[in-house]
Amino acid sequence: MVFIKRVIQILLSPFRTIVQKYKYRKKIKELQKRHKTSVLYISHDLSLVRRICDRIAVMYAGQIVETGDAESIFNQPKHPY
């Protein structure tokens, strides 16, 4: 339970600087590897999403309109969002 609380605290913390964003991203990746778990990111920061996610689901108007691997979502989008 302590692990879950710590992860939630990390994910809810605002990124005030690029350095903080890098540190959080690195820490989350370390936790993900150590505990062999998945991480769900909900973000408007597409540069961050592109760098850290293997698979992406894109929402538009409250609906998931596209899913796929990060490369195909960014290089060949299927929806005009």
C-alpha cells in the first residue's frame, strides 16, 4: 500500500521545470522496471507521451478514437484530432 501511495504522489505532482519532468520520468521508469508493472499516463504533454509510452490511446470529445503503438500514432495518425 505504501508503494501505491508513493506512486500516486509522484504522478499527481506538477512538473514545474524540465528538470523536474526528467526526474519524475526517470523515477517512474525505475519503479516500473523494479516492480514489473505497467504505468498509465493521462497527459496533454505529447512530447512526454511520445518519449515514455509504448502504446497510446487517443481521446477526443470524451471517446477513445485511436489506439496503437507510439510510432504509428505520431507518424501515421488515423483521426484528424
